Amino acid sequence: MILATGVTRLARHGVDLLAASWRTEVVGRERLDQLRGRQHPVLYTVWHGHLLPALVQHRGDGTTLLISGHRDGGHLARTARGWGFRTVRGSSTRGGAAGLRGLIRALARGDHGAVTPDGPRGPARVVKPGVIAAAQHTGAAIIPIGTGASRAWRARSWDAFLLPRPFARVRVVYGPPIHVSPGARPAARAVRELEAALDRATREAECHD
């Protein structure tokens, strides 16, 4: 456990050094500021493969992050806590109900939450309905986030995880908020709307030198 914590700390510091070299552009931040100004709970969503630049952007703001209960999620949880995030553990495939309840409690007390709606195992860019349920239970506004980089490494994984290279141009895009009222529309329709919004934000975030 001590070794795992040390490795995680080194990895986090390595990402901090890497991120310090990025030239980051933020698009649509005013949408988020308006919601925060009204003290409205916000549920950030980002595709799993594009998570890292979004995490870096929100270091230190106390957002509650829903992370997989799988062993692999432990490394991410320790890294996220080191960056000032709160975490709840669970997913759609293991401990999902407990994780969703924890996220709902955080949103209900006014915290902001974050989730990768296609995680933890995919399929990539397919929204699972838990994020819609969390918004319906709490009235939180769903904010789709897209991220991209001019130059990046891509992992050979189901999500093609994006790691921007040193000195890359990085863009973080906040799409228009999605409001899901309880019982207002079928969850399947809201799922399709969120998938489309995340894809639009991600396309907008793609940048090239």
C-alpha cells in the first residue's frame, strides 16, 4: 500500500510537470460560471478517454468524482484525492448502486460532481443511464465537457486514453448545460441528448497546430 501510494504520488507530480507546459484554452467557461453564481449543483461529464485534461483543469475545486470500484480505479482515486477532489467508489459494473447513491448525496448537499458516463470499461462513447438518474434525483445541471490536444499520446486501450504531449495546445470545452427534470422525458432520450452533446464538445475541443 505504501509503495502504491508512492508510485501514485510520483505519477501525479509527473502529470503536474507535464501540464505546466501545456498551452490551455478554455471555451464556454461562462456557462459554468453562471450556474455556480446561482449556486446550482453541477454534474460534469466527459468521455473516459478524454478525462485527464478535465481533471487537471479542476484541480483543487473539491468536485466529487465517481470512480470505478475496480482495482484500477484505486490509482485514479488516490491521484484525484491528491489533486483535491472528493471521491466516491462504484460503477455500472461493480458497486454501482453504492457509487450512484454517494454521488447523489454529494449533489444534494450542493457539491459539484463529475462522472465519465462511458466508464469504466466501455463501450467507448456510450452513455450509461446512471448519470441521468443522478441529475433527475438532484436537479443538477449536466455539463458536457470536451477535451483535445494538438499533440498527444494515445493508450492502446478501449477508450484510447488521451495524454497531451509536452508543450501541446490543449483545449477544454464546456458545452451548454442539460437540465433533466424528474419524469419529464424518457431516460433513453436524455441519454441520446448527452451523447450528442459530448461528441459535439469533443469535436470542438480537437485542435491542430
